[in-house]
Amino acid sequence: MFILSDVYRMLVGIGDRALTPSMKKVVKWDHPAGPKYVHFWSPVMKSSLVVAGLGDLMRPAEKLSLNQSISLAATGLIWSRYCMVIIPKNYFLGIVNFCLGLTGLQQIIRIAHHHYTHPEQSTKN
């Protein structure tokens, strides 16, 4: 685990030396929600949940989990509000959470439409 910390510190050091002061302003290098801090990497990793949710668009509606979709929608919408309250405001995380909520809501609508149009089929959820 310490190896990854060393690699991260090394990459930040390279960025500190390689970026000009004007480039640091453009990429918000020293901002509390910039790439030097955890507030930047959280939405980068969380966006994989949005990509996975979009990947579920290819799955048939009867194979989708209602509980998982409700969890994703609730998590995304609740945390998108929280991202606008915390200091520093993390708009990137707010956008990712909002997209996660929309993805979850879209899957819930697909599941509800399937249950409405195919009432004879029994489902696991």
C-alpha cells in the first residue's frame, strides 16, 4: 500500500515541476478539489458506477435489479445535493453523482415499464 503512496507523491512532484504557473491555474492544480487531492479522485472512480449503469442499458429489463437501481438513484441524488453544501464545493463530484442518480432512475423506469407491460412474468425482486 505504501508503494502506491510513493508513486502518487512522485507523480505529483513531476506535475509540480513540469506544469507552468499558467497551466497550474488552468487545471486548478493547487485547488482543494484539484488533482493533487482526494476530492478530485473520488468522482473519477465513482464515474465507473455511471459507466456500469449505462452498460446495463444493453441488458433486458427482466434481468435488472430493482434494489440496486433504487440504491444507485438514491445515492446519486442524495450525494449530489451534499456536494454543493460541503467546502470545498466539488462540482465534478456533484455532476457525477447527479448522472448516477439519473442512471438509477432510468433503470427504475425500465423495470417499472417491463412490470407494467408484462404482468404475467414473475420476477425475483
